[in-house]
Amino acid sequence: MFRKLCIVPAILAGWALPTPAIADLRVFACEPEWAALAKEIGGDKVSAYSATHEKQDAHHVRARPSLIAKVRRADMVFCSGAGLEVGWLPLLMQRGARANVRPGKPGHFMAAQHVAVREIPAVVDRSLGDVHPEGNPHVHLDPRNLIVLARELTKRLSAIDSENKPTYVQNFSNFERRWSANIEGWNAKAAGLKNMPVVVHHKSWSYLIGWLGLNEVGSLEAKPGIPPTVSHLRNLLKTASAAKAKAILRTPFDQSDPSNWLAGKTNIQALVLPFTVSRNAKPGALKNLFDDILLQLEKANRHP
Ligand SMILES: [Zn+2]
């Protein structure tokens, strides 16, 4: 009885409890690559959660209650933007995102707003179901973009959590040095890939193709997001054969039938390239992603 009487008022006063560790800055990433980049710059000051995993198509995600709960607690929402998440992110935001992660705040970080966006259509015809009316949102596979985005991320993390600014700035400086060296290495290795003719399933690879100087000779989807039609595939068979395409590129979440069909009719290799890192990626995963992609492309390019 005596103990109880003593302890209860102490807890109420708040001084008998151990001081909780300062909470991490919580980043809600729409795709795994942004969670990984947030960990690179945030280090142990940041906890990053990715709404999607590496085998999931970020165009189509259900705004489920567990995601709503995560957005509610977020100090930063870090996504590709340019409409990639238009089918689900606005819904998550409406269900209780805090003011500090709303558009216009440092906690609302859309990657595509900070890099040069490719394939912005001159005319948007929504009746065709074009999923990329704001241009191509898949900006992460040009590694040069990751430096630009890491720099912007550093600014934003420092604004939200000024106490840890020195850590963020230092982490960025380390990242920039390492990543620039990686890019130099990849550029040297990939010199032989220049003008390699490729077919893509979806316009997932445009930034990679732009960076490496590959030659995209066709797409299995006649329009982004529209499944391939028979007549389109027949035409593509002619174009791709005439262009001597070396590979058909698809992600692990694209349908396999169209690229297998084209590969079966031609000598073109159907490749399933990793599109991003795993959801709980360890440091270094972003580098491995580019290493893996380049390795597969080089192999296909050597194929007679
Ligand atoms: Zn897309």
C-alpha cells in the first residue's frame, strides 16, 4: 500500500519514468529507393519506412489502414511524385497527414520536382489512360539524380531537425564522395553499352537509358499503363528485329507474357532487371542495384 501511494504521484509528475530516447525522425517513403536514400543521409537519426516493396508496382497500391497509420506519424513523406502515386498517396494524406508533411512544407518531398523530368507529353489525352501525364516519374535509375536528391534531402532533414544538421551534412558529404566515385566506375564499365538497342515493357527505364545512352527502339506498352495489344506487338516484332535489339527490359512486377512472346519470336533476350532495392535495404544496397543492372545489360550486349 505504501509503495503504491508513493509511486503513483511520482509517475503522474513525470519524473519517476526513465527519460525516453529522442525519437527518430520518421520518413514515410512511397518506394524503397527513397527509404534507402533517407537512411544514407539520415543514418541513425532517421527511421525510414517504405510503403511498397521491390516486387510491387507503385502505380497501383491500395490505401490500406496500415499505410494511413504510418503517414499519420510521419515527419517526412518522400515519394517519386509526377503522378506516380496519384492513385493512393492523396488518399493517405487526406486521412490525417500532419500539417508538416503537406505540400509546400519541407516534410513533403517529391523527387520529380527536383530533377529534369523526361517525356512530358505535349498533349495529355486522359481518355487513353496515360498514367504519366506529368512526364516520366521513374527518376531514380539515373544515378546522377540521386546526388541532386540527396542534397535536397539533406536541406530538408536539417530544416525539420536542426539539432542533427551536422550529422546530415556529414552523411551527405560522405555519400556524395562515394556516389561520385561509383558513377565514374559505372560510366567506365558501361562505355560499351552506348547505343545498345533495347525494347522496354513499360517506360520504367527511361532515366537509365538516358544516362547510359542506350537506344530504346520500342515499348511493349503502346501507351504507358496500357497492356500490349496484338497489333502493336506485331509491329514491334518488325521494328525490334530490324533494329537488332539486344534485350527486352522488364521489372519483376511487369507481366512476363509479352516479353517472352517477343523473345520467343526473335533472338532478343528477355531480361528481368531489379527495379529498386529491397524494402529494408542495408547500406550499400543502392550501389548493388546499379551493379546488378549493369552486369545483366553487359551480358545481354555480349550475346551474339
Ligand atoms: Zn510508370
